[in-house]
Amino acid sequence: MDIITAKHLNYAYGSDTVISDLTFNLKKGDYVGIIGQNGSGKSTLLKLLLGLIKPQSGKVYLFETPLREFKEWHRIGYVPQRSGIFDKTFPATVEEIVEMGIISRKKIVHRLDAEDRRQISSALSVVDLLHMKNKLIHELSGGQQQRVLIARALAGKPDILILDEPVVGVDMIVQKKFYDLLKRLNKELGITLILVSHDLDTVAHEADYLMLMNKGELCTCTKDMIEKDKKHYVTL
């Protein structure tokens, strides 16, 4: 089953074309890295897939449903860049942040029940933060905050996790643990991962498949091609 299908997508800001005739499909269980330099169209592509903007031409299908008809948004978890999300004035605890993932999938607002609480605890356990559930979010390190955002997404029981530059500003040791967690979510829980980054070396090592964007277009590449000619792909 195709989880995401894009057909001949085009998008421009004024006269500046950022997505040009983009076509691809992703299947359940894929771990895909979308790579490219700043300005290559990665962020715009995410917005198109998440329905935040509409393509000026072309179509997007989610779980084989046209985007305009898709309603099951809880099936898609989105983890944004961490930088600047939480500061010292943000009063929420770790548990309260993860609760947002449960609330987002509810059709009406009501008190969380016992099953909801179990799901929150389960999501925090997956990212190894259950013991910190009562901590204020700003008291956590950058890597821990990023894991909280993943737990929030997991609480909604997604089939897909889309991560946008998830380790910006996070040190290398924490990055290694973070990518180990992503691999576990993919291999053990079967969650489809879309990892967006400009860090070609890391993503080429972590993801199973690569989509290289250059000036709004997809360029054919494999891990072997990148390994043999990194300079070419970095400077595209």
C-alpha cells in the first residue's frame, strides 16, 4: 500500500519555482531521508504533504486518499525543528506536552481516560522519559526535548513520523542516541519515517532510502553514489 503519493507537484513563490514536477511514492515501513541544501524545496515539500499549503498543480494522496478528502490526521505525526520551541517562560510539564498528542486526535475535548493515560505512559517509555514526566519542559536538554516531541507524536498512534531537521543544535552523542531511537521506531514498531535534513552524511547512513532535492526537483541518487562522490552531491 502506498502511504504517500505525490504526482507532478508544482509550487512557486511568485516567480521563484521551489517545487517542479515532483512525483514519488512511499510505502508502509519505509525509512526515507529527504536531503538537500537550504532553499532546495525540502520545507515546501513538507508543507504540501501536510496540507499546510496547496500545490499550484499536481496531486497528493495520503493512504491512497486525495489530500483534500483526508481526515485521519492523527495517523501522521510531525516533529518540527526543536530550536526555539520551548523557553523558560513555557510552563508545561513533559507529561502535559505529550498529552497534546492525545488531545489532537479527539473529535471533542474531554477529560483523558485511563486508556489515554496508558498511551501517554507508553509513549514516554518508548523514548525513555517516563521518569521525567513531571519535569518542566524547559528543564530538559535539547536532546530530551526532541524525544518529548516524538513522544507527543507517538501518543497519537501515527503510522508516519515526519521529522524536520530534528537534531539542529544537538550534540553528536545525543544525536547518536536519537537516531538509534528512530531506527527502533521503524524496525520494531513499523512506523514509516520521513527524515528531512541537510546533513547528507548522517542521513545517508541512517535512512534506507534517499530523496535528494535540488532546486525543487528530485535527483536520482543512492547511498553508494553519494559515498563515491560526496562532493558532487553536497554542492548540487
